[in-house]
Amino acid sequence: MARKPKAPAPPKDERCCGTCRHWKRTGESGEEATDGVCRRYPPQVNITDDGAACLQPYTELSDYCGEHAPVLQ
């Protein structure tokens, strides 16, 4: 079984979700994933016809916002 290549890491000085301490990768592909969740604020309740769920915003590694906080070293 061949190993999948890792997703490219964002530059360390780039202000994006991938370099923010509040962001966590999700998905089954681990380090290869380019999607994740922002954990800056508590989950929000989302009510649909199927019921309610507590969710955090899903974002891409290259997305950004005005509240970026660099990963602590």
C-alpha cells in the first residue's frame, strides 16, 4: 500500500487557519487533511428537522479570520 503524500503545510508566517492555535485538523486522513474545525469559541447549537447538534465551524487550512492566534511554541 502506497503512502499518500502529506498536504502542503502553510508558511509559518502566513495568518491562516492552518497556523492558528485554535484550529484542529479533522477527517480520516490526519496530517493529510486540509479541513478542520475552529475551536476559538464554544460550539454553537444547530437545530434542524433531524434534531439538534452542537457544532464548531468547519474551515479549510487556507481560510483565515480576524482573530488569528499563532500556535504556541
